[in-house]
Amino acid sequence: MKLKRVIYELYEVDLGSLHDHPEWHEIDREIFLEFDNGEKRYFSWCNEPVQYSVGVQEHRFNVNEPDHVIDASEWDMWRGLIGNEVDFISHNDSNQILELRGQNSSVYLSSQERGSWLADVLHISITLPEFGS
């Protein structure tokens, strides 16, 4: 499956941090990846396998409609993955860091808030975070 687009489903509070740092941002809600065959994968912080880890599933984590829906496919951090096969690679047993790896680039999802790990926030970055730092 090739990645077709990246959609952010956001709370109002999430809008403020999206463009503060070009290499990373943090959201309280979720994103989804849509592939060329129509399949979707949703990513958010969740409670399994440990409290405050990165989760992936085929449907929304949040039952309520988002305040904002933004297509992030053309953003610099995502552009290198669009049109590519994407692998999901976990970097530790507690699912604190999930790498979305394409042919020439990666985006990293982690459960941290400004370096404080095991958080109810989805940290999205272009560099691999160091767990525990």
C-alpha cells in the first residue's frame, strides 16, 4: 500500500503548536494515514500495552468529531512519505516510539510532551527521539 495522504483530526487547542517548530509538534488528539487502496490507520496516544503509549488502529480513537480536520500531506515532514510504501516500526516494547518509515524518509510518533515521557500527547517529529531523555 502506498501512502496517499495524512490527515490531522484536532482539538481547538492543538492548532497553536502545529507550526511553532519545523521539526516537531504535539497534539492531544490523533492523525490518520490514508493509503491508495482506501485503507486508513489512526494513530494517537493510548493506554495499551502501557498507560500513555503510541497506538495504531483502523478506526478513530476518539468517538467525538474533531474541532478541525487538516490535510498535512504537503507539509515538509510528510511530503517524503507520500506515494511510498510505509512500514510501522516500534522502537521499544512499551510502544513509546513508532517510526513511520518510507523509502527515503521517516516520521516518528511518540508519547511525550516536550520531553516528558508517558504523556497523553502525540509528539510527531522528523528525528528519532531518545526514550527517557
